Amino acid sequence: MSEEASSHFIKGVWVPFIDEPNKESFNDLYEKVKYRFPTKRAFIRECLHLGAEQISIAYTENLEGGFAFKENKNTLEQLKSLDEKNQQLYRYLRTQIKHGFANQSLIITMLSCIYNLSISLVEGKPLHYTNINAGLYDLLPMRFNDIYQDLLKQYGFINNVDTYDKKK
């Protein structure tokens, strides 16, 4: 046979499927994606190519005879990019949590003040503008502080500062 004639033959590797489940899963996969390939042979070639490529990217034989992760430039660049995105997300969320905490603290103080002013009005106590502005009514009443402390314990947070008014 001439060289030209032999070059028209496709040289390949015969791959047997020894167990029936692998054969069936392979055929099922082909049925799902067969519109992308002109023939089943092209599908098999692509599977072998992608499989070999993934194995060569992920593994390389190390000195002890086992397998270790191979440093692939694409993989490392993607990991660095993902790490940078994680850092940006962390910085953004940290800022949002700080703003949320500040807003929550302000709302608790304002609601405490309104509550304490309301109680003082109901009890008929005189209200002085200077006392209100000085923050005399800003402390969280004891019963709300107890609820707050229980919630902090329930969710695993620690609060070292008592925010309730011990006079009430």
C-alpha cells in the first residue's frame, strides 16, 4: 500500500466498555448532545480529547510515585481572579455590616428615647429639653435589654456593655 493510500486511513485506538452501566451512561450522554456532533465517532474523539486534557491539567506524577496537583497557568489565573473578587466582596460586605450596625444602634437609641419619653408623659413627669438633648432618655429599658441579651446569647454574640437604664 502506498503512503498516500495509508494516510487516508484513520489510525485510532479501540476503547472497549467492560461494564454495562458505563456503556449505558455513555450512550445516554451521547443522546443528549448528539446534535452537536456529526457522528458518534466525533463525539467519542471529543470525550477522549477533553478527558486527556483534564487529566494532564489536573495531575502530574510526583517524585513519590503518587499524583499531585499540577500548577496550570489558566487555573492559577482563575484562582487569583476569584480570590480578588472574594476580597472585594468581603470589603463591600464588611462596610455594609458596619453601616447596618451603626443604623441599628441609632434606631435602638431613638426608639428607646421615644419609649422613655412616652413613659415619662404617661407618669406625668416633667420633661426638660436639656435632659432630652443630654441623652437622659436614650438608654434601653431593662426589659428590652433582657430580651436583647437573650437574643445575643441565642445567636452566639457577646455584648459587654449594658444598655439599659437601671433606674427604670
